Amino acid sequence: MRIKPVSSLLILLGCMLSLFAKAQEPPSNKDTETGTVTGKVLQASNKEPVPFATIALLNEDDSTIINGVAADEKGAFVLKPIPYGSYIIRIATMGFSPYYTKIKPSSERPLWDLGTVMMQSGARTLKEVTITGQKQMFTMNKDSIVFSPDENFLPGGTGMELLEYVPGITIDAENNVTMEGKDQVKFYVDDRPISTTGMDYNSYLQNLPSFMIERIEVLKAPPDPVEAEQALVEGRTNIRYINIVTRKIQFRGYSAAFTAGVDTRRNLRGKMRYNLNLAPFQVTYFNNGEYNSDSSYLSRTYFPQTAGADTSYLEQKNFRTNYNFNHNLNGRYELKITEKEKLRGSVTLGWTGDGSDGENNSIFSDYAQKPTRTINQENKNRRNGYRAVTDWNYMKEYDVPGKKLEAGFNFVKSNGNGYGNNDYFYLMTEDTSLQRTNRRNGNWNMRSNFQFRNVLEGSKYYNLSTSIEMNGGHNEALANRKNVNDEELLFAPRLSTNYTNFNQNYAVNASFGKRSRELGYNFTSRLGYVGAQSEEDYAGNRFNNETYEIRTSMGMNYSPLKDHMVNVRFNPGIQFFNQMAVLDSMRSRVPFKYTNFSPGINLQYDYKDQQLTFTFNRNIDRPNPDQLNPFINTADTLNIRMGNPNLRPAFTKDYRLEYLIQYKSHQLKAGLEMQDAGDIISRYTSVEQVGNTIYTTSTWVNLASRKDRNAYITLNSHLFKALQNNKGAFNANISGGLRYYNTITDGGEDGKDAVSEQFAHVEGVTSHLTVWAAYRIRVFSVSVNGRYNGPRYYAQGRREGRFHSGLKGQVNLFQRKMNIAFSVENLFGSSVRNSYELTNAYEQYSNARRNVRYLSLNITYNIRKFTKLGQKGPKEFDEEGREDFGDERGGRGRR
């Protein structure tokens, strides 16, 4: 759709406002507005410690739990971080009366030492305990959103399904995740990059039962300290970090959960979770199995555009049946050398398998759209493999508060094999009747880091850290095919690949600063090297990418008045980039060399619950080896994927201005964004015809430039009301927003066919809305949810709006040991994801009907048994002191 150029008034207004904006707060000053509570719990009768007592931080207004921690074996505890404000501390354990006190951490008194807390005997039985059991599931502040569901929130669900309830999250048909319109989202598991699990986020969340997730955190800074240093010097603000915190047992004992489910789509699922804590040993096992016999329907229509010739088209419908199973066994060991020196180690073994049977119906037509040929194609794919992970962390704290030494080592090894059978394969010749491809792959990843932090006089400190990461792998696909008249399969080297890769990443970081709310500062410097090498045997292609970079960050914070805070940060840096492709088929070299200066500035001003931020950054995005390597990937029989060795790095200038205001659990954002990018790396699909066969080829191209102008407003709101008389609660979450976009794309010479005239300059308004509400009373609960993502135009077409809805009811029986959940998905009919693409080479309509209206039933059974103080405790431990939050911390508490 063609539009008139947008007026520069909006941009001028943004630049004027930016003069008054202040920088994003650097991670080094993150805890200047948080406090700490310490103490020791003893028995009043004999002055003996009370081990494993639960310390809860309660909201002063409604007594909802915000954070929590368990005391150690000697009764000592440290609860942090606690945002400045007024709270109630509750200390409770079996056999003693609860202890309550008020605290008010502030800049004048950030540390609250409760000293020795004497617990008075007050024996209670579980029948006397009033189980409120209902808590505020969402915690929002200016720097994070935390979602803390209970174990029975989504019986039979997966981590990916649970993620959809987080405010601002959007998941498309291919399970790509965006956050509030920001296309860069990084995932972590228990504060570590998800790569340390040996899986990508899609595989991990699809195979993780939802009851294994304690909470989901959306952060502005990485939770991993190694990557936090990198984020600080790069200064990128268009990234959101999602941390998946898994459930663990703090008490000695075991727990298990079993889930069985069925739905009217003929899906069967079974899941199990088992935790065993023998201190210092822990064992965790979980699995996820699912058979899906009616899960997807895809219809596509291609119109190849050929100037001066007739237009033919292909209409294709695909049906697929699939199953998968995943097992994970994890063993942990924690050695306490001293009270301040610990060694933690874990070994994880995982094995997985999946398969699918597909049926493709393709109709080829002439220019008059009269069918000329019909092809029924069947395919079968099977895959299985294993994964082994070892992870070790050493931590030492010194007598000087804040002085700490940490070191970590992680190694991942995975291997897999499988095969694919395709009946009637029409790629290289039109009479090919059968192809079998045997696949093998293996990957390894090693990560090591070291960090030393020292505190000097006058609140000054310095950090020294190093990190090393190396990974490599191979991917082999050997194809055999036969024609209609052949009697046996013959090896097809043109369709076979043997791809290997090796990557290296080294970095050294040093920082110096002063922590002070009144006037603090930080200087950080990073030296880094990134290398990527890859090679493909059959095509004879080799690639080598190298980047040397020097990054620095200089920031300061200043608080002239009690409720005011100003942060300023500069991020100058320089990068030396070298890319070399050697193509054996062309007997030629394709080199690219760049020197890139990457400046950045962040300005942030905070006043009470309001925040104004302006950022500017210039960064480089390199093509990865898979995007460069031109070997043919024929995993999808009529859709070929290959790389482009002529890809160049993309350079992006990013300007952002945002205003945020927060009132309790309600957050409103409004902002302006401007992005100028050159040599954008974009995937482009072309349509080709060989004889009577039409197939698509997807590759990567450099679009010449793109200019994006955006204005947005979003609202995240969580409502919580405890119903003490009914022993229940009401929870509701609303997340929505509007975004105006104006995009101008120039395909240039390389990507001239990838951008059509119709969509080269587009504008419009898109929206998103997520509503979830739940009412719980005693053992019953009912919830309703709806998710809408509005339509949007892109440089290659239009994505239609999508809507999903659901209704769920559940009941907890036998003292919460059994949960029965019944749900109706897609209340208003099918969930159809439509899209339209138009380039200078082809036109395509497609829709994917993944979920029609269906009913589902899931039953979960829980078992718990714990041992405390050397005696066997009840099967259900102290509900009032532990069940409310257990290890489920609503804030950014650390274990």
C-alpha cells in the first residue's frame, strides 16, 4: 500500500524531547534502590537454631507475598534485593507461632538486621492452618516483569504455552518470540544462557512441562553476570531477556507430579516430574511425551510472475501427524567448603525422539487456472538423539561485604540421527519417485568464565572478568533416490551435505566504579574476539568470519533530590571485521573487510514511579555461517533452503525515546523509535518451475536500506484481590497496545526482487491485546483468556490479524494432591494464521489452521514427602509457612 512521506514533525519532536531525557540505568547501579534484611532464627526455649524457617516479605497493603527465602541449617538468612518501601516480614515454621515485624528499607537505611529472632513454641496441626494459598502471580516494576504461577496453573501444558501469559509476549506460527514489538529476545534458564542446557529456546520450552517452571522473569539486563558486562558496553536497548527459573526442593525429601491428558483433536500426552533432595545431592527427572494426530493444516497458493508469459500456479495442502518424547535426568551436588565458600556441580543427561508422517496434495494449473497435474506426496521423518551437560560453579565470599570470587565451567555434547522418506520427490528431475535421506548430527559447546569483585573504601569497587566460549559441530545428510523405472536407490551427491563448523569467542572485561545513590559512576572496558569457521565437503565451500572489538562504557548516576535520579552513559567502541568465503565451484574468493565505529549514548531520568529514557546506538550484525553457506537443504520436499556467500554485514542506527509511568501493578509506556539500517539481511523466497514441477527456493539477500519510524503506547496491568472470607482470590492480567509504523525499504541491486513496489513504502496502525482472568474459591477455579494480534504490512506482504481464546475450569482434590482440569480452546472457532506475500518474482497466499475448537482434559497427581531435623515430617509440609511461595519468589531473589 502506497503512502505519502511522513512529516518530519514527529521526528523533530522526539529530538527536542530527547534533550531532556536521561540514560538507562547501568547494571552496576541496579541495586542502589534496593535493601537487604538479615537475621538469625533461634528457639526461645533452648536457644537452638531453627533450620529452614521460611522468611516471607509481605506487601503492607494486602499482605500478599512479594519475595521469600529459607533460613539455612543454623537458622541464618539473607533476604535481598528488596525495593525501597514499607513491608511486613513474616517468619514461620512448623511447631512455632509466626513472628511478624515491619521494615522500611530506604537510602538512609538499606540494611535491616533483625538480629536474633526468638521463636515461641505454638504447636499447630495442618488442620488448624488457614490455607490462603492465593497470591499475586505478576509483579511489575520499571525494570522487570515477573510471572510466578503455581504448579497447577496449566496442567498438561508446556513452557511455551505458559510463556503466552506473560504481558507483552507475542508468539507467531513458527514459535518466534517478540516482546512489546522488540524483535530481539534472549532466553536464560536459572540465570544462565539457554545454550548451557544444550537446547535452543524453542526445543527447551516445547518439551518442558509447565509445572517445572517456578517463575518467568522479563528483564532489561541479562541475569548472567558474564553477558551483563557485554550488554553494558554494547548499550543495546531493543533486547529483552527472559529468564526461566525452574522448581527446586529446599527441604530434604522428594516430590513427584504425573500428568495425563487427552483432547478432541485425538492428541495424547503424558508428563512426569520427580525431584529428590538428599542434601548435598539433588536429583531431578522430567519427561514430556505427546502424540498429535490432527495438529496442522497448511494451504499455500503460489503465482510465479514471468514477464511476457502465462502465469501458472501451484496450490498445495499439507497435513501432518507427529509425535515426540523428551527425557531429562539431572543430578546436582553442592559442597560447602566453608560457610562462605561453595562448589556446585551438576550433570544432565537427556534423550529425545520425534517423528512425523505427512501428506502433501499439490495441484498444478495453467494460466487459465485449469488443473494440468495432481501430485499426492507422502513423507516420513524419524529422529532421535542424546544430550549430555556438565556444569560447575565455584563461589567464594570474603569477610569484606561485597568482595566475591566466582568461576564457572559448562560443557555440552549432543548427537542425533534419523532419516526421511519422501515418495514422489520433484526437485532435480520430474520422474524421481522416491528419496531417502539419512541424517546424522553432533554438536558440542564449552563455556568458561571467571569473575572477581573487590570493594574498596568509600563505596568504590572494581571487577575483573574473563570468558571463553567455543563450539562446533557437524551435520551430515546423505541422500539416495531412484526414478520411476529404477529398481534400487542410488547415491545422490548433489542432494547430500556434510557440513562442519567451529566458533570461538574470547573476552576480557574490567570495570571500576563507585556505588552511591547521591553520586555514583562506572567505567567498563571490554576486549573481545569472535571467530566463526565453516566448511561443506560436497560443495567444497569454506567460510571464515573474524571480529576484533574494543568496547567501553562510561556512566554516572546523580540524585539531586530524594525522589530524583539521573543516569548518563556513553558507549564508544570500535570493531574490525573480516569475512572470507572460498567457493570451490567458482574457484574464487569473496572477501569483505570493515572497520566500524559504534558510538552509543543512554540518558535516563527517574522521578518516583516515572521514567524518561533516550538512547542512541550504532551496531553491526554479521551473517552467520548457515546464512552464508550455499549448500542445498531439502528437508522440506518442495521448499529448498540455501545460503548466500555474498552477504555483507548489516549496520543499524537506533534512536529510542520512551516515557514510563507505574502505579502499583499498572504500567503505561509511550515511545518513539527511529531505525536506519543498511545492508539488511533478509530471507527471500523465489518460485521456480522445472518441467511441470514448481518449487520454492529460500535464500538470504542484502536489502539496500530500511527506514523505520514507530510510535507506540502499551499498557500492562495486573489486578489481584484476596478473598479471605471465601478463601480464594481474583487474578486478572491485561496487556495491550497500539503501534504506528512507517517503513521504507529499498531492495537495491542484490534484493531488487525481494521487495515489491506495492510494499516498498507502507504505514499503518497495528495492535495487540491479551486478557486473562481467574477466579479461585477454595479448591475450585475458573479462568478465561483471549489473545489478539492485529494485522501488519511488511516489505514483502501482509500478515493478517490473529485471535485465540480459551476457557478453563479445574478442581484440586485430596489436599491438593490431585488436579483435574477441563478446558475449551478457540471458543470462537478456528485459529487461522493467514499471510500474503508479493515480490517481483512471485505472489503467495497461505493459511495455517493449527488449532480448531477443541476440548481437553488433564489430570495431575502430586506426591510430596520431606524430612526435617532428622525426623519424618508430614507428607504436606507447613502450608502457611511454605506453600504460599515455597521457592517461588515473586521478585528477583537469588538462591
